[in-house]
Amino acid sequence: MLSAEPVAIFTRSWSLYDLITEHNYMFHREIYAGVGELLRSRADRGEYRLLDLGCGNARYLAPCLKRSPPLIYEGVDLSEAALKEAREYLAGLPGETSLTEGELLQTIESMNQTWDVIFSGFAIHHLSLDEKARFFRAAGRCLSKEGWLILVDVVREENEAREDFLDGYLNFMREKWTSVPPEQLEEACAHVRDHDYPECLSTLRRMAGEAGLRSTRLISRHAQHHTLLFSRND
């Protein structure tokens, strides 16, 4: 799970993900409106530093960042093509901006810097259960005292088996993603079937708590797509 294989479909053709998001099939408009409000409230507290793990091309986060600019922004992603696009979307962002090609878990586990916000969108579900626990431990270590971990991701219902979740999500994709060409849709479905390992909210909350992030807030939910805020305190 630490290899590039889970994101290979997007590494080969980032345009597929752009097509999915342009039609709002994964509720990016609603989700990032909420993320923008979170970052605005964070910026109201003063200067902040943001680490974006699995940043992709930053198309949807970039407008949020420009409205509430961080002092430092670092984006990390495995896809060279996505990072090239991210440079364009992030152009003009004040403050220090850097983009790094790398795997998110290895990056955060080896990091010595402290961040006020760690953000990850639709990436953590590719990790195994043990890797997710390692991710939370590393995030807890790298967050400032009042830091926030913001996760946007798919989440299973309590007591829902992974196979049942996948059956429902694949049906959703095949019924709703009508503008995706059939061959690309089936490639996307195969990617989800082979590489998506979403957890239920209680599991994420437990792992976060064990990492010292004892506060979990559900910011928004759109079908299976959740925005979660983890912190040490309410």
C-alpha cells in the first residue's frame, strides 16, 4: 500500500479526476465551500502553516488558500502531472509555497516540521488499517498545540463491511457518473474495488484519539463523502 499503485490511474491520466470533479460527482463544490470556511476561521486566529498530503492538482483547495492565505503551504503528491498543474492553480498565492513529489505516509513520518493545519483530501482511504494508525500518530506529532487535521474522505457506515460499501459506491458511480466514458468509468470502478479501504467514523475517531487528537467534529457529509476535523481540544 506504500507504492504508487493505488493512485496509478490518476498518475497516468489526471484528466479523468478533473472530469469527475467538474461534474461534481463527489460533491467537491459543497465540500470545499466548507473547507474554505474552516480555513477562514483558522486564518482569523492569526498566521498558519498548512501541509496538504495527497494534494493532487490543488484545483479545489487553491481558491480556499487564496481567500485565507497560509504563511507556508506545502503540497505532497505522487503524481508529477498533478503537481505540474498544481503550480498553475497555486500561482500568485502569497507566502512560501512548495510542492513535493512523494508518498504521503512516508513524507509525514519522516517530517520534523510543525504544522497548524494538516489537510488531506480523498487519499487516506488508500492506506491499510495499520498505515492509517501510523498516519494519525505522525499527524499528531507534527501538529502544533492548537493544530487541526482536516480529512475529506469516504467513510463507511458503522458495522458496514467493506464489500457492502464498495457494492453501494460502485452502483453510485455507474448510475450517476454518466459523463465519464464507459471505458474510463470501468477503470475507475476497478481502481475503487482494488484500492479503496474506507473506515467507519468510530475507527477513525479511535485512531485519532490514540494519537492525542481527542476531539472529532463532523463538518459535513454528502452521501459517503465526509469532512472531518480532528484536534487535541474542542
